Amino acid sequence: MKLHCVCSRRTRAASLHQLRFLQTPRIDARIIKTGFNTDTCRSNFILEDFLRRGQVSAARKVYDEMPHKNTVSTNTMISGYVKSGEVSSARDLFDAMVDRTVVTWTILMGLYAGNNRFDEAFELFRQMCRSCTLPDHVTFATLLPGCDDAVAVAQVHAFAVKLGFDRNPFLTVCNIFVKSYCEIGRRDLARVVFEQITEKDSVTFNTLITGYEKDGLYIEAVRLFVEMQQLDHKPSDFTFSGVLKAVVGLHDYVLGQQLHGLAVSTGFSRDVAVGNQILDFYSKHDCVVETRKLFNEMPELDFVSYNVVISGYSQAEQYEESLGLFREMQSMGFDRRNYPFATVLSIAANLSSLHMGRQVHCQAIVATADSIPHVVNSLVDMYAKCEMFEEAELIFESLSQQSTVSWTALISGYVQKGLHGDGLKLFTKMRGANLLADQSTFATVLRASAGFASLSLGRQLHGFIIRSGNSENVFSGSGLVDMYAKCGSIKDAVQVFQEMPDRNRVSWNALISAYADNGDGEAAIDAFEKMIHSGLQPDSVSILSVLTACSHSGFVEQGTEYFEAMSRVYGITPGRKHYACMMDLLCRNGRFEEAEKLMEEMPFEPDEIMWSSVLNACRIHKNQSLAERAAEKLFSMEKLRDAAAYVSMSNIYATAGEWENVSLVKKAMRERGIKKVTASSWVEVNHKIHDFSSNDQRHPRGDEIVRKIDELTAEIERLGYKPDTSCVGQDVDEQMKIESLKFHSERLAVAFALISTPEGSPILVMKNLRACRDCHAAIKLISKVVKREITIRDSRRFHHFRDGLCSCGDYW
């Protein structure tokens, strides 16, 4: 009972004490922390207030006038200097301190680490430990992020283990080390730390999933996500972001759809960051319809949402939709520096629209985004592709630091406009500036080599890529496959592909395209099917390549099946190029009604390429009425790439003997100011390019070339060759037409190669336009006479002539 009374009295006393405490002014916890000095506490509050508003000088004045300072006062002032970037002032104050806490040391470490001065940060860490001040979890979180020194990270980790920070009460620290090992590329050590954690949380899984994804280990990232689900750890927005990026890397459309469904069922699809990642997934799979549908349904949109969809439309070449959304974005009040200037500039570049490009350039200047590196590189690219090379080089020269990316943008502009020599000269200058080429640079210069059809130059670049250590890079390997294929050496292209240690969708696309361009439709289809069986899903480029193969080989049924499977099986929205390819496939087979029906069903108006396919097919099938309708559509277009439409219609009339109409077409062409591109062919002999035009007499060995042509003509006439004078679009007598055909540019190049190279060696000739029917028939027989393989690469495809036959099977 006494015990009870005593307890009761004590309880009542305590209650009275609490009541008196509540009736007195509130005592802030900060007072206790500062040793119950209310003046110091108030001064610290004032100090913090000035620093919060960025008034560092006023804060320092308060600090200097404080009669009694404590550790909190000095830590606060140092933190203020750190946030304002005043390194020396922060260090001076730190050095003057006698009593430093772990907070003091950590603040200054954060200053050095945040400025990538990790040597100094780690030296502070060592000094702190020697002063017997032990780190806490904030110290590790401050010191390690962004550090790329594997040895230093390992040493800090060992010290943390020694202090017992590897146990579950310190899960935050364990997660930090998982992240640090991921950041320095040591996924093996990250996994070891991960496995040693007995009670993991969602952050632990998210950290390693993100690490795997950033390192390209997409399958491992997905497997870890599955393991996380099996252990009933709830995913977060970070989880979905990481695993969706991995699925994009895997090109797994079905898995991405499943993750989308899971995000919807768990409610995370409403999170703007997760929604943006799902948008990116559909966009990267060319699913513009699904992308826009999701965009319209998202409850919250930010500038990233707009950027993803605008970019998706651009990649699908739906430029009007992309530009329309860009205009809408400008009224949403986002920071203009976050506008997708680079994407819109790429649209201007692809359309060769200098007017649009300059408008966007002005907007970038107003938004002060014209100094952002990727925007500057896009400006260089846009001006170069609009053939404003002076402006492109001016912007390039204005860069304070010319990076590999900016050099590549300039080189690419020249190469894309067919100025391969200038592009290669710039590449030489880039190497002279001691800049290392990356995979994009190599892909660009390999395109230049392919543009020359210079196998020797391509092999030199191949050797350079090997010496630079990039030979095993999947993108460099894909560029080599493309280069060898475009130089007519399909054997080398296949060998490079087979030797690649890793293959992705880009490398498979390069192989499919190689077979397609070289006229081997069956091999292209076989490669396409093998890619799918390897677990990779096709993209719009894959489908375009296999459609091209079907078009070049006349595989109408297979081509139709692949076109229909685009949206039905693979979820890919067909673009203009896919429709154009189908138009070419149907028209060249004379299936004009189906082609017209397809044009009516298209979600956009037929363009120049589509009507040109119709016109060329009408020439082959002698469908003059449809040809005239196609020509009318083409002639009414505001802008044409070249005179091909006029030339084709002129040839159709010439074949029909309607010379008056030929004159009318040529007059219309002159009045419009369009000039016919002069046919030219070139061949590489002894590392030198020799070019020829029709009836060319400029070459030093011209007499020998003429004698060789006369000799070959006599030989092939004995094998049954008869000149096809319908290929001559001039109203001259028959004998003049025959003489004209003999000296077409491709025949001059073949004749020169025959007198300049060893017997039996293969010959590769490039032509800037399509080969004519008569030359095609003649060179088939020439290959039989000289017993050599002769390859002609025209503007459309390759023709491999051997033993009197052509790889195209006369279907071209």
C-alpha cells in the first residue's frame, strides 16, 4: 500500500511538473542542443533565415557579431558557404574550428564531392577518422555518390564494415554501397553487397535494378524485378522506371505491355514519371497511336511527356503531328529551356526546311537554350543538312569546346548531302585535334566510304576501328556490315556479322538491309526470321528492310503479309516509307488497282516517292494513262527533289514515239527551272576514283576505252545482243541511238576497269542514277565474255553480273 501511495504521490508530482511546463513558454529542442543559451539559439535562427534567402554577407555579419557561438552556428555558416559555392570561405571557417562534429566534416566533404573534387573529399574523410570522429549514414550518402574511384569506394566500404554499418539497422548505408558499386561499373561487387543484406527493402532492389539497366544488363534487371515481386516487396515509381527502361533495351513489346498492365493495376501509371516511361516504351516501339492514346489519358503531363511524344512522331516521320504538339506545348507554361529544340531541328533538317530551322534557332536563342550542347549540335546538323555549310561551320567554330558529338554532327551533314570527300577530310581534321571517335563517328565515316563504294577505304577504316578498340562495339560492327554491303562485298558483310560477339536489333537490321540491297530476297527474309527466333522484336526499320527485299525480288504475297503484321502482330504503326515500299512492290508487279486502293486507305496524302513508284512502274508495264495521272500529281507538287518525274514521263512518251509530248515535258521542266541530273559512273582502280559521264572523252586512256567498248560490242553481238534504242529519249536516227547507247557512263567505267585491273578480278562500278535496260542487257553478256563478276550499284540497288546472268533475275 505504501508503495502504491509513494507511486501515486510521484505520479501526481510528475503531472504537476508537466502542467507547469506546459504553462511556461515553449522550450525549443534547439535550445537544448545549443546548451540552453537562448541568445545563441535566436542568432542561429536569424543566421539560417538570411542563408535561406541567399544573403550570405548579412548572415556572416550576424555570425561575426554573435557573442556566443557554438558548433551549430559554425556548421550553419559553413553550409551557407557551401550552397553559394564559396569554397575558400567555407574551408577557412572549417580550418578555424576547434570542436568539429561529424556534421561539420560531412558538410565540407559534400562541398568537395559536389564539385568532383573527390581526392580532397576522401582526404577529409581520412582526417575525420584519425580525429576519432566516426561517420554516420549521412557521411556515406554525401561522400560516395558520383565517385568513380573504385579503390577509394572499396576502402570506405571496408571501414564501414569494420564499424558495423553492414548490418540491417544500417540498411540505408548498405543501399548506398550497392549504388556506389553500380556507379563505378562493379556490378559483381554490388551484387555481393546485395546478397549479404538479410532484410532488403524496395530501395535495395531498385538500386540494383537501375544499376543493371544502366549497364545494359537488361535481362538481369528484369529477373531481379521478378524476384522482388516473388518476395512481396512493393514496387515504387523508381522500380517501374528502371524495369521499363530495361524492357525498352530488350525490345520486348509483350513484356512491356505486361508491365504497363501491372502499373495500371497498382495505380503507378498515374504517376507522371512512370507514365512518361510507359510513353517512351511505346514510342521506342514505333507505336505512335498507343503513345498518343496514353498521352491523352494521363492525368498529369510535364515537359518530359511532351518531349517523348514529339520525338516519337518525329521518328515515325509524322512531322505535322510532331510540330502541332510542339506548338501546343508552347502554350503550357513550361520552362522554354526544356522545349525539344533538338528534335524540331532534326525535323527541319530531314525536311531540308531552312526557314523552319531558322525559326527554331531564334526560339532557342530567346529561351537561352542555344548554348545547350545537344541543341548546338542539332543546329550544326540542321544547317549542314540544309546545305548552309558556312553557317554550320560558324556555329561549330563558336563552340568553346568542340566535342566528338559536334564534330560528328558536322561530318554527318556533309556525308548526308553526298559530299563524302569533305566529310572524310573533316574526320582527318578531327583526328588531328586529338579527339577520339565514337560509334556514331565511325558509322558516319563508314557511310562516306560506302558512298564512294571504295572497298579499299572501307578496309582502312575497318583497320582503324580495330586499332581504336571499337571492333567489338555492336554499332561499329553494324556500320561495317552496312559499309561492306554497300561496297558490293556481301561476303565480307556476312563475315563481320558472324564475328560480332553481341548482336542487337541494329546489327540484324544492317544484315537484312544488306541482303535486300544486294537483291537476295530469300536471304533477307531468312535473316528477319532468325532475328525474331533470337528473341528480338522487329522495329520499323526491320520491317522496312524486309519489305524492300520483297520489293526487289517481287515477293508480293510475303511483302503483303509482313506489312499487315506490322500493326497486327508487332504493334508498329506503318509510316510513309512502309507505304511507299508497298506501293513500289504492287506497282512493279502491275497490280495498280491494289496500289490505288492502298493510297486511298493511307492516313496521309501520297508523296513524291509514292507517285514516282507508280510512274516508274507504268513505264515498265506501258500503262500510259495512269502514268499521265501520276505525272500530273508530281508536276503539281510545290517542290520536287529532282527532275526524275519529268525524265520518266519524257521517256514514256519517247518509247511511244510521241515526240511532241516529249518536247512539251522538256519545256515544262525548263520553265520550272529543274535540270536533269547528268548520269555519271565511277570506279576505283589502284586507290583512285575514276568518274565517267555519257560519251565522256576526257579520260587520259580514252582511246583505249573506246577500242575496248568496240571489241566488247562485237563479242556480245555474236552472243545475241541487240541494242534497245527505246532507252534513248531523243528524236534522232537509229544509228545515232545505237552509238549513244555504247558510250553510256556505266559501260565506259566497266571498259576502263577491264583494261586497268588483272584478269579475273571483280569489278565494282557506282552509278548516280538507275542503270538503263540496254546497259543491263549488255553488261550481263560482257560478264560472260570476260569471265568476271561485274557489280553495278545504281541509285536503287545492286546488280551482280556473273556468267551472263544478273542477281536481280531481270526483275528491277
